[in-house]
Amino acid sequence: MSALPSSQGMYFEEFQAGQRIVTAGRTIGESDVLAFAGLSGDFNPIHTNAEFSKSTPYGQRIVHGLLCLSIAVGLTMRSGFLGGTVLAFREIGEWKFVKPVLLGDTIHAEVEVTGTKALPRLHAGTVVLTVTVKNQHDESTMKGTWTALVASKPI
């Protein structure tokens, strides 16, 4: 296995329970929702039809939950601590969609390392992250756990 540049992300051995990061924020616009609808095929009118959405409990269109999850993954990767050392995204656990994200909302992720398990035969280990995605009002919109396979330090 070739060595990964240490300036990219943290290696498995560098993760400890209790470490926390807060990502940058990102505002989600109409173009994001329409692009995601096109990519996923999910044209549910709650996301794509302003007139229909006025009659829903939200009174307006809401952003796809899976789009928000995807953006949260991207924001986490952009934070730098996982870049280049993640070998696989292995699991999403106990994911809850708590509050809808509306067009124009700005979300960020709050991430805490809550577990690690060495996998020596893979020269890697799993890192469990508890993730809360919040909006610009610091309200939780979704939360759960992610498990990633992270490379060990080069030998």
C-alpha cells in the first residue's frame, strides 16, 4: 500500500472518542433541489412544485432529505479531517430526519467521534461518527451515525 500524504486527512490511529468538528455552512438553493431531482429521479411535488407545496403542512417546498445528507457528507469531507484517508463509507445508522430543510436554509454538520475499531488485516479501522445537521437557527434537522473505514498510518 502506498503512503497517503499526511496533510490530507487523519489516519485511523489519530482518531479518539470525543473529538469534535463543526463544518462550514452551505445554503441550499432551488438549483440544488432541481439538480438533485434530476439526478435521483425524485420529482415529488413537495420538493419541486411551489403551488402544490403551499397546501402542505410546511406551506412551501422542502429540500430532499437525502440531498441534505449528501451535502452534510460533502461539508464533512471539505473540513479536511477525512480527506484522502477514507477508504469506504460503510454504514449510516439510526438516521433521523428531525425537521425539514427549506429552500434558502443554510446547513452545517456537527461531528463527534464516538467509536473506533482497529482492523489490522485491512491496515485500517472503522471510525464511528455521530453527526447532527443543523440549520442557520441552530436547530437540528437530521442526526445519526456514520461509520467509515479509515486507512492506518503507513508502515
